Amino acid sequence: MLEVKELTKHFPVKGKRGRVVHAVDGINFKLRKGETLGLVGESGCGKSTLARTIIRIYEPTSGQVFLKGQDISGLSVRELKPIRKLMQMIFQDPYSSLNARMTIRDIIAEPLRAHKICHTKAEENELVFEMLDMVGLGTEHALRYAHEFSGGQRQRIGIARALILRPELVICDEPISALDVSIQAQIVNLLKKFQEDLNLTYLFIAHDLSMVRYVSDKVGVMYLGHLVELCEAEEIYNNPLHPYTKGLLGSVPIPSPRLARQKKKSEIEGDIPSPISPPSGCRFHTRCKYATERCKAEAPKWQEVTTNHFVACHLHD
């Protein structure tokens, strides 16, 4: 369904000629139809930028994105429009991603109008009301505005807008991070139900590692614009190879005070470096207790260490 090859996105720094923010650097992965790839990492590591570059909200600096075998990274806006029906995005913040001046009916119907799917108002209403029912809302909500809904309800509206075109690839950019814990499970279960019913493929970005384990078939770990590890979900929790992955898993809180006191401290220390001047060699070497002189001088290669388990680390050459 989706293949990303050496995808890179740099942003120029205002007032500093020649300097750029290395938001995404040389990302590679494949995603099969019906699968979910969970993407995790610290804030600012480039997860959302990667998602927006894949879907062409941002133009890639270099690299390629293949959707169902077609390279979409160099297509013009006109050429890209029919392909946009196949890929949609659910945004992180349900409070800012919905237009406050539009009714819920118009928000959900907007993709239908953009792609000229419906020929009559009645046909449009039928699809909108069907979508509202699928996400657990009623037709009586159609003429209300976004400010009249809770965060969980707004995210359901965002899901309805993304799925009304029946896309095949859905990018979920931290769709639960702005919601209460009690609502998060409802939204995740709703997404899983849609995946089963409509055979959707998900790129699921999140901070919550336990939630990623629940929803994902594969998990990728990002650090400072690089993908440092990628493998099956259970494999990455049972046999993490990269020191950064081990540190992330070690930082997951345990709901038992007694077990939490016995737990080994996370191996990640210090702050994430600036993406304007990333460290030479391995970008994680400034925070890694296993770092050697080679790590400081030479960037590790992206390699398959065991079957379908990829990692970029000199420790596993």
C-alpha cells in the first residue's frame, strides 16, 4: 500500500541563509494493505512532519513516496487530486482542526464537494448521516457547530470527515493525545472497528507506547528525524535492539508503586539536540551510554539484523 524511500524534509531557518531544520532525514519503510504501523518517539523528532510529507501537505525536499506502486512525491496538485481520495488524515487537535464557522454537516460533506462525489443535496445528506451514525453520533448533531461538542465527539467528527471518501490509507496523527484517558479507548476501538470493516491501512502516530502496542502490527521508532528501529510490534517490546528504544520502553510508567521502585531507571538522559545542528555520526550518541568514537564519526547504516527487524546502530553490525 505504502512505500517510503529516503524521504527527507528540511525547513529553511528565517534570517540564517543556508541553515535548515533537519525535520526528517532519509526515512525508509513499507506498509502492507490492512496493516497498522505505529510511529513513536519524543516530541520534536519529526513524526508529524513525516506524516504531512507523506500525504503531501508538505512538499518533500528529496526522496520518494509510493502509494499502491505509484510515485506521488513529484506529482502536481492537479495530478495529485484524484489520488487524495485514497489517503486521508485524522489530525491531532480536535479543537483546532474543525472550522468553527461551519456546521458539522458541512465539515463532513466538504470532501464530497471537493471531489464532486454527489450530484444532489439528498445524496450528500444520505452519506453524511450514514457517516455520523457510523461514528456514534446522530442526525440531530448535523446542524450544530464544533464548539457545542466535547473533545471526544469532535475527534469522531474528524474521523467521519476523513473516512467519508472511503480512503485506503489513513494517517492518524496522535488522534488521542488531546483527549481524556476515559475517551481514548473509545476512539482507538472505533478506529480498529473501521479497519476491520473497511480494510483500512493505518499509519498511527502516538506517544503512548502501551496504546501503540495495542493497535499496531509494526512499530517504528524515530529520533531526531531518523528512523532508528522498525519491526513487528511484539518483537520491539520483547527484544528491543536500539539503546533509544530500550530507554523509551524503560520510561513507561508502571501503575504499581512497589514494582515502580524496583524498575530499572531509563537509560535516556539529557535533552534532545537541536535539529538545526544535529550531532555528527549517530544522532543519539550524545545521550547514549554505549557510544564509541565510531558512533561520533560515522552514521550507522539502516540494516536488517534479524528477519523483518531493522535497526540503525553500530552495536548490531
